[in-house]
Amino acid sequence: SGQILPGYDGDAVVRNWLITSSDDGKSWSSPRELTRSTKREKGVTTIASGPGIGIQLTQGSHAGRILFPMNEGPFGMWNIYAVYSDDKGESWHMGENVPNGIINGSDGKE
């Protein structure tokens, strides 16, 4: 619709928030904004976690790393990437976009 804007600040900007539970969902933390570490500032209007759910690696050189798949747009021009944390969710980092022009979950090779 053109009403969502890229960037980090303003009423028409999509943001990313994290809440956590340490007691199997009986109580939850206050929301913590992660937008600046999980969204690119320029050209990206929307972000969402998924497709799928997050995982935590248990083996190898990155054991303990938390990974979440993400997608970003604007609508119809989706990129897929991952965000990750190596310090139990205290800080988050963005991986590169999936290569080969993945758009709408398809690389066009049917």
C-alpha cells in the first residue's frame, strides 16, 4: 500500500520486539526492541520471523548459537536471511540474504 516506510523510527515503520520466558511460558519478560540489529535500515519496509521457528545449535564450533529465520520486504520483493545470537539472546546479528535471488520462497526454477 506504500504506507509502511523503511528505517528505524516513526509511526509508519515496522519494528521487531523480543519477549522471553524462563519458566515455560508462565511469565514473560518486558518487550525488548531489536529492530536495529535485525532489520536493514534502507529499502526494507517489513520484517517477520519465519518461515519456521528458531533453533539453538547444540554441537560444533557455534554450539549455543540461537538462530531465527527471517524475511524482509517490501511486498513482492522478499529476501530471506537469519538472525543469530551467541550470548543467549543478549545481542543479535543479521546474516546475509539467501543467495540466488530468492523471492516469495521460490528461486523461479520449477
